[in-house]
Amino acid sequence: MQFSPKRGRKISMQAGPIITIGGENLIDTVQTTASDGGVACTDSLGGSPYNVAIALARQGLRPHYLTPVSTDDFGQRLAENLTDEGVALAGARRPEPTTRAVVTLKDGVPSYVFHRDTTAERCVTAQGIIATMPQGATHFHAGSLAFAGGDDAEAWETAFHTAARQGMTTSLDPNVRASLIDDPLGYRARLMRLLASASIVKLSDEDLAWIYPGLSLQDASKALRAATGARLVALTKGPEGAECWSGDLHVAVRNPAFDTLSDTIGAGDTFMATILAYLVQHGLLSMRGLETLQSAHLQALVLRGVFAACLNCTKAGCNPPTAGAIDDALARGAI
């Protein structure tokens, strides 16, 4: 075991699954309106896969982050934060600028405008991604802007399929950002291909509605499960909690009650990381392990995921809980 220099938490270094993560890192400029009508802006570190890496580290794992990070001032903050949290910074450092996202909050729910042309996190090739994989890597997680479009989306897709062909388990979180998708038909086609290579799929009800427009939530979830061979499919539903499927097994869990909602930034990323951390803890993050999932596993991992996501929502921005904080909340049965 070793200690994280930033938070004094123990980081697990024991042998086990080696989780790799690909996808954007960026600065969220969060705009909020004060009671007097003034607008306040706060710069926060973010990006969906970046958040997953941080959330995993806070739950005692040491993920490897594969995406390039800029050498500009924002990039330095992003890189130092990964290292301080206990994430292995496997990707290159690049001179191109950091991606920016302007986030506007309304009733705690974010909307996004992205500034992402010619930025560092997009400077990838399939060969480069595969080359950054640590020796013995066993799991590859990717999603969000990685697959939105452009040459980098093709590179991440190729790397995802390659990881699956090499026997790694894979997880996919589309985290659809419609404002960045210039070719909806092409994007949906890419998602269908990725679903075929995914071992685990996590998405939100909003993602599902975008992927399958015009279908009810129930019909869309059936269509999604028919399109993937994933052994675990999880659907987050905001204030309604989450549900998941594994083969014929199905579990639905409602959110615990909590008084303080700061915002929902990073809630889905925290849920995703918590699922992976649970599977690692119980020796289930492997092809064989996923084949042996039982109803009790599904109930426990979804319950843990919604508690973790709700804990994140009580703080501003993406601020995932530690494993100990999740354990404490579950023991109390409340946030």
C-alpha cells in the first residue's frame, strides 16, 4: 500500500485487474446565476473519463489514464491532479491547448458548450493509444467525447475493438453530447459497433432517448440490450435511481433521500467508477467473472452506485466520494 500525497488516503497496489481509461480531459467553466442576477464562473477539472479515473482512485484503485494532456497551465493542473489522486498518467503531454467546456447550471442540471478544436486530448492515433496500454492491462473503459466524431473518434473506436479482441474486458459510457455530433447517423452506427465489443455498458435515460428517438424508455432499453453482447448493462435515471440487467436478471434501485443537491456534474461518472470498483473488489471484473453475476451482485453494485452518485451530487462539481464514505452512507441507509 502507498499513500496519496494529496489526500493522505491509502492507494491499493495489490495485484489484480489493471484498468485503463480513454477519453477527454478538459476544464469545465461552470456558470451560475446569483440571487442578484450576477453570473459567477468557476473553473473545474473534468471530462467524463477523467472523472471516472479520479473516482476509481478515490475508491482505492490505480487506473491508467491513456489520453494526452496539454502542457499549458490548465493541462498542468489536470495532470497534477491525476497524479495526486493516485492515477497513473500513461498518456503523452502535448503542447496543444486544453479543451474547455462552458457549463450552465439550471436547477442543478448542467448544459454544455464545448471548445475542442485542435486541442491536446484529441491528438491520438489507434497505434499510439494501444502503445500506451500498460503491460498486463485487463480492462479498457472509454466513452463520451472520445467517440463524438473526427479522426480521434476513429482512433478510440479502433483501440476499443482491439482491446476486446485481445481478451480485455471493456466498458462503454456513451455520455452523449448532442451539440458536438455533426453526423447523428454515423455516430449511432459507431455506437452500435462499440456495443458489439463492450463487456459492460452504462448509460443514462437521456442517452438512451437520444440513441433511440421516438421509443419509450422500456422499448429503447430492450433495443439496446438486443444490440449488445455486454454481460452487464446499467441505466441511470437521474432522480429515479438506476437499474441494470445481466442476462435474464434485472434489478432496479431508487435513490436514497438527501437534503442538499448542489449539482449533478459527474454523477454518472461516479456511478460508472463505482460499478467497476465493486466488480474488482469481488473478483468479477473478468469475462468469467461477468458470466457468473448473480442477482445479489446486481442489487449490491447498483445500490452502491446510486449512493456514490448521490454523495457526489451533494458537492459542487464532480467530487466523487471515497470507498469509506460510500460504506458509511450505506451503513446509515441515508446520505
